[in-house]
Amino acid sequence: MKKKSLQEDIVDVCLRRGIIFPSAEIYNGPSGFYEFGPVGESIRQNIIQLWQEAFVNAENNVYEISGSTILPENVFEASGHLESFNDPLTQCEGCKSMFRADHIIEEQVGINVDGKSLAELFDIIKEKNIVCNTCKGVLTMPREFNMMFSTTIGPVSDKTGYLRPETAQNIFLNFRRISHSMRAKLPFGVAQIGKAYRNEISPRNFLIRLREFEQMEIEMFVDPDEINNHTYWDDIKDFEVRILTREAQQKNGKPKKMTLEQGITDKIIHNQYMAYYMFKESLFVQDLGISEDQFWFRHLLENQTAHYSKANYDLEIQFPFGIVECIGLAYRTDYDLIKHAEKSKTNMQINVPGKGNIVPHVIEPSFGLNRLVYAVLLNSYISEGREWTWFKFPKSIAPWEALITPLMKKDGMDETAENLYWDLKDQGIDAIYDNSGNIGKRYARNDEVGVPFCITVDYDTLKDETVTIRDRDTTEQIRVSMDEVGSIIRELILEIITWEEIKEETEVLNENTE
RNA sequence: GCCUACGUAGUAUAGUGGUGAGUAUCGGGGCCUCCCACGCCUCAGACCUGGGUUCAAAUCCCGGCGUAGGCACCA
């Protein structure tokens, strides 16, 4: 009689309807890995496409690349990941709890132990009598736990490679090639969509914390002197965002609504480029169907900011069971380019006319694709009002645009519907065909994966070449001619016309009165 | 990694130291049906994994893997 959680319901429908599967499920695969099924993959592709349109195609200075996921060790020596992703863990001999050695020392005796070796940490633990937080037990010698997956490169080589823990490094590594080959001038951005890997200690919560995940990132290279001189500033400065300020977090308060300009003036938003991406991220998240009262930007506290970053704002989305952080926005300064310049002895400067060579600074919006997919699933999921659950995906994200189906499999309706299906596919409609079971079952099945429209061939079609279109969100139906149905679906999907508008113009029938 | 609970068809569940492992739903095929998981027939489908105890283990014990929650860790 246990009431199932929302997450369990979503996982259930993901499995049944081909959206998301656990990896290597038949071997009880390790946790933290999930794969997209046919329906989920379609949703994923659609989200990627929306992102590319907004963040790459809509700009005139953003270039997209695709980098290697395995990179040699020196990359991560330079980037700091070998050091800072390397946590010294110590374990209690009594209760087996794990702690970060540096954290527990700092917590119990307030000493900063940055840069100490494992042996030195252990000495301090013994000397200062540091004990287990939970049971006061004795702590073991700390050992390294690195969150990066390592591998070897080449057949007999002892050359170490790592699966990248973030996509960003490829962009820094290719900085010179890109700026030269594209004749790029500051400011310009490099975008990348790809996998990243982190060997999390305990993956949890379905798609929230994964060991293999996908990021959509931009590194925006900017002249630091121009960081408060964004080209579109006048157009966006009055845009309102909600920010959970550092002050509000201390007071356990609520996000504050402010214009971007006010955020800059009050020194809450670090610079105009970050403000610009807050603007862009806000629009994007709303395109995914998430309303503005459901998300905000959290200004990370200083001790939560990553080793490379000067300022961070996480876009967090509120759901019934909690908060999901989906998009990071970081000011990485010139940290990465300088580190790689030093380590590789490569010039990472770019020429700025009238100024000479400089190392640009970097603003990085970083989108967690898997988390966004999850956010979309959670946000679109509806379990009330019908005998089945359904997804009210935005039309541009839904796995298919329309179902084509005959009312019944007889009297030629089947063949007519199938011909219409091929016709619509030729017209570029992302259509799916189904003639099994009965009509109600088919509507329900398609609601369940969030297909926005169902086109039904019925007896009238055979007489006068009209079909009905059923709207997923209202279950209302209209009747239109077969010749027009493709273009009408196209206009509905692109939101050139709304359902309400088209209802005015056509015959509405069979209103569902349950 | 620790603690607690759990693991039976795709999903949800019943059940017992010796069973033909039951039911519902989904799925496939067929029938019926002029619009929202109708009904009928039919087929297919399961005891997480490895070891131990036992004449006998899906059932009891231990380990592993996985899931949920809590701790810790992490963004």
C-alpha cells in the first residue's frame, strides 16, 4: 500500500515506454549509468537541437566543436583536476564511515591543510587526535580517491589517460586552432556537446548524479577590460531574473527578483557577460516548458566555488520532491588558458587591435543534458485527470509530432491512414503510425509518451477526404481536409497558430465529457 | 563507503523448505467496435546473482550487484 514517489512513477514510465534504461541492465550493471531508449533519444535530440539553435545558431560568434573524451595526463595536471579531483579519504576503523581527511581536520581543529601529502595528513590526524565524527572511532591512513576514470593509452604503454571529467578542456586545448582557423576576434565563444565522466562515490537519484553524463557547454572568450561592455546590454538590461543571493541563503530566504542591471549595480551579478547568459538560460529553460516561478539562479557561496572559478551561479529548478540544479554559470577567468600555456609552453594569447596580445577571460555556461531531460520529464508529467498518465512536453521536444491512425482496421481506413502516414513523412512531419488495439488505447498510448497530435482516419475520410486532429492537452478534436493536415500540424508544432485559433476556423467535434 | 528496508514475467503484485509458481495489466496474433486503456479468444513471458545449510532452496544463512531512504561524499 506504499504510495509511490513521483520519481518512481517517472522511472516506471521511462522503462515501459522506451525513454530511459539502466545500462547493462541484464547484468545488473553498476549504478550511475543510464541509456536513452528510442523515445528518450528522440527527446534528447530535440533538446540538443533547441540548445544549438539558441546558443550557437542565433549568435554570430559562437563555434561548435566536438572533442576527444580521453585525454592524456598532462592536460589534467595543467587543469588542476589531478590535484583537486583527488580527494584524500579516511575511514573510521569502527563504523566504517568515510570522511575527507582535509575536511575533517579543518572541521575539528581549524587548520588549513592545503597541499599536504597523505602521510602528513595522517600525522596531523594522529597528533591532533582527530576522530570519527559519528562514533569517535580511530581513523585510517588517508588514501587518494580521484573522481576521474583512468585508462592506459597504447598496447604496452604505461602512458596514463583520463576520461575527461568535463568537456571544457578540449576547448582550451584547441583555443589557438579555433581562433586562427575561424579568424575569431574577441569576444567569441566555442560550444561543445559531449560526454564527461566522473567516478562518483555514490550515484543517486536517477539522472541527477551520473558517472557518465552529457554536457552542453560554451566557453565565451572575452577581453577582461570589456567584460562589462556586452554588445546587447541595452536590449537585455531590464530583463528580470530571480536570484537566490548569498545573503538570502544565509537567512534561509527566498530568491529575489531583480533586473539584470540592478543585479550588476548591487554587485550580485559579477559582470555583463554572466548577466547575458542568465538571460539566455532563462529563455531556454522556459522553452523546455518550465515556468519562471519554478527556477532561479543561486549565487554559490565562496567555499562552494570550484578551484578555477571566480563566480558561480547555478540555475536551480524546483520540483515537488526537491531542487535540481541543471545549469552552471562560471567565471573561469584566464585560469585554464594560463595553466595550459605554462605547461605546454604554447602561446595562448590573442591579438586585440590597438592593445596587443592578451590572454582572454572565460565565461562558461554549462548545461547538464541528462538533468535537463529529467527536469523536462518531471515538469511535463501529469498523473491526474485521465485514466492514464501523460507528458505535456513542449511540442518541439515531444518524441513525435503526430500519430496517424485509422479509427478501425477495416473498410479501407487502415490503408488510407497508412498512405497518409507516408505522405506526411514525405512532407517532413515526424509521424508515427499505430493501428493495434482500439482507438482509445492508441490515444492513451500516445499521450503517455507525449505525442502532441493524433490524426484519425474515419468513415468521413472515405467520403470527403477529411481527417480529425486530436489535441493531446485538451483531447478536443477538429476536422480538417487531408490536403491541409500536414501544413496545419507544421504550424501547430512551430506555434505559428494555436489550438484555440484553429478551433475558431474549423469544426470542433466529439468533445470529451468525462 | 556505512546503516535500514527491499529484489517473483515488460509493469504491478500473490505465494509456499517439496507448487503445474497464481492474478492483473502491458506486449504479439485474431475477433468485435463509427472516437478516448470496452469486451471476447489465443500466444508469449518471471522467482537478481554467486556460494553455503539441507534428501530437497525461488523460500533459510552469507557475499555480490541493484533500488529507495538516511549518513557521508560530490556539483
